[in-house]
Amino acid sequence: MRTAPAKLETFRDDFTYTNSKEAIERFPFPFPEDEYAYSVNIEPHTLPGPAGSVNEFLFDIDEHYLSEMAERDLVLKENPKRCLAMPHMEPACWDFIDRAMTTMSADYPDYFKLEKNGDQWHWQNLLLKLDDTFTFGDSSTLPCPPMEYMGRQVQGDIALLDQRDGDLFLDAGIVTCPADWSLAFDAGMSFKEWHGPVPMAHEMGVFDRALKYLTAIPVDRPVRRLNWTLTVNARMDTSPETYPMWGAENRSVTPENVGEKVYLRVELQVLDRMARSNALMFSIRTYLISMDDLVTNKDWARRMHRVMKNLPEPLIDYKGLTHYHQILVDWLAKYDPVN
Ligand code: HEM
């Protein structure tokens, strides 16, 4: 079932973020097997997906919409460089506006409305109480640059990738809830350059095969994959820029608080070819679930234990789990009958 946008929650300080029962039920649990290894886990994102699921629409709007948009505003106020677009990405930014407004107004008619009269567009976001008329393609008619304007209205981070010379380049984006990477640092990098720090996957040929797949994606044939990590506290913004605010929290996990402090952080990543610019839109929709909520599903609890127990050392290190990985494995063991 789809959950309607709810009251404001926080992803910092007092961390009031919680998931409803329905949000837990639709959580995209990412492990199909008891062992996890990197792979080219890309599949067609056929739309509409199952009703109410996170895969139903191109942009998933759920009960955390208002809270995530408020959190994005805080991050952008602290550091406007969390949103950028190189000048040659202007057409791609307008493609993003077109794709987002067209699909969101069709998929959520109670929340978003779009009227087009030639290049005069009228957009209403009833959730954020926005009512704007602008000339499509003319940035001077928007209240802020197009990447930021639309990025402030969709849940999850967005990267727009320019495609040239058979490669992808990270030339625009809005990234306020990353799993420990920086848009400002990666800007302008190629596919293998920005994936440089990832262990094991390069040697396995994962990125060679993924890049071939991605550069061949046609218009209207989006694909998706899930990525995951763990986060201490329900903190959306785990970026290198704010590391001093959250790095030490990794040492705060104890056998007593692991259930409430450790969150599984899942990214639903969708890749969608932009029609005019030929850029790829890469959306990273982040879902957080506490271990206490996760173990309410017995199958997930058992599998989580096995995946964590079998996780290769280089991944424990890369994902930043070193300080609390063993505490978590020990805590999860009680949910695994084979243990
Ligand atoms: C084209 C759009 C994509 C973008 C913009 C992107 C971006 C990133 C970034 C910034 C990181 C973090 C690297 C770091 O530690 O600094 C990352 C990690 C990773 N990416 Fe991608 N990626 C993309 C597509 C893919 C695809 C299609 C795959 C499929 C195999 C993939 C596999 C991975 C893996 C396995 C990691 C490590 C994640 C972890 O263990 O937590 N990426 N990606």
C-alpha cells in the first residue's frame, strides 16, 4: 500500500524519523540470497510496477516526502554546492524537469498538476504549496536554476550523466543524502573514475559490463538496481562534507542500543535516458529502516544475520561498518535458528 505524506520528521539532532507499518511492509529489502557479493544487478524498471510498491512509478513519493524536502532545504542552506550543473547540462536539466513533472502529475494527480500551453507551463505542487508558471527551456523564468528547482521537489538524490566517447560523466546533480560520497568531489569524473574507491568490483569486471549496459539504454526503457549500506541513526546526509557531524556516531553502537541505532539504508537506483539531451538520469531514492523494525519480518531478520555474518572484510571496511559489525552480527544471531 502507498503511504500518504505525513507530518515533519527529522534526520538529525533529535532524529524523530519513523516508518509506519505500511512503510515497513513496502521496504525494498535488498538481499535475494544469504550471501552478498557485488554483481551487475540491473533489471528493467517496467512501469507501472506492482500497485503501492516502491517500483510502481518512476518517482516514488511516500510518507517521508515533506520531511525529506525539509532536510534537503537545510543541507542546501548549509552548503549550496550540494547542487550543481555544468553549463552544457542545461538541456539535460530541462529534460529532468519534463520527465519529473509529466510523470508525477500523471502518477499523483492529487499532489501535482501540470498544464502545458506550448512552451508556457503551469506547475502546481500541492504538497509544498508551489504554484509556478514558466517558459520551458528558459531558466530565467524559474525561481532558481532548473536542477535545484526540480531537485527540491523529488525524494532522493539525482545525478545527470553526460554521455560522450562511450562513457558517462557526472556533470550535474543534487546530492543531499549520499552514502558517503561527494558530488563536488566527483563532478566531471567518468564512470570508472568516480567508482574508483569501490573494492573488489573493478577486478570482477562489474564496472566494464555495467557501463556497456548503461550507455545502450534507450529512451522510455528505464532500468533499476538496489544498493545498500548501514547507517547509525536515521541520518540522511552522510556525506564527506558533514563527516565531523556523524563520523563519531559509528562508535556509539552497543549491544543494548543496536536495534534502535543501526539502520539498513537501501538505495533504489533508477537509470532513465533523457529524450532531448541523450543524458542519463540516475535517481538514488534512499530508504531507511531500523534493525528493530526490520526484525519484525522473520525472513528478513534471518537473512540479514546470514548476509552480515558472511560479508567480506573489504566490504565491511569500505562501507564503514568496522566499529559495530560484530555487535550487529551477535544481536541478529537470535533471529537465525541455524545459529
Ligand atoms: C551511472 C550512474 C551511477 C552513478 C552516478 C554511481 C555513483 C556511485 C558513487 C558516487 C559511488 C560511491 C563511490 C565512493 O566510494 O566514492 C558508487 C558506489 C557503487 N556503485 Fe555506482 N553509480 C552508478 C551506477 C552504478 C551501476 C549501474 C552499478 C552496477 C553494478 C554500480 C555499482 C556500484 C557499487 C557496487 C558501489 C559500491 C557501493 C557500496 O558497497 O556501498 N553503480 N556509485
